[in-house]
Amino acid sequence: MLDEIQEYLEKGAVVLDVRNQSEWDEGHSEGAKLITLTEIPQNVEEIKSWGKPVIAVCRSGARSGNATDFLVGHDIDVINGGPWGNVDQFL
């Protein structure tokens, strides 16, 4: 997974944090975008408009996994980065 995260970052991927606002406020990756898991369906077009690969992250990897499955179904190039700290170590 870490190799894949690094590859995606090298391709200019956007880090999509799907945690809630209070979790985000406790800490997040620099440059990440916050769209909570429940708001992903309403924001698919915005995510597509980024025109970049996406790395979904959360606290444990469960919510980002759900987001990844949903976004793959909408033809978005996305991987589940798991806990946001997985990505943070490469930034």
C-alpha cells in the first residue's frame, strides 16, 4: 500500500480526507481536501473536476475504503490510503 501511495503522490494525486470536521481539526495532511464520507455522493462532480488521481484517507481505513469503492464506481482513479498518517509521512 505504501508503494502505491508514493506512486500516486508522484502522479500529483489529491489527498481526500473523509473524516469528520472534528477529526480533521485534530490533525490532517497538508494540502488534503476534506469531504466527509456522507458528503462524497453530492461532491462526485467536484472530485472529478480536480482531474487528478485521488488517495482517500480516514482514521483507520474503513471509511476511506467505502469512499474508494464508491468513487471507483464513478470512474475516478482512486486508491484507499488507509489512515491519513500513511500519506502524511510522504508529504
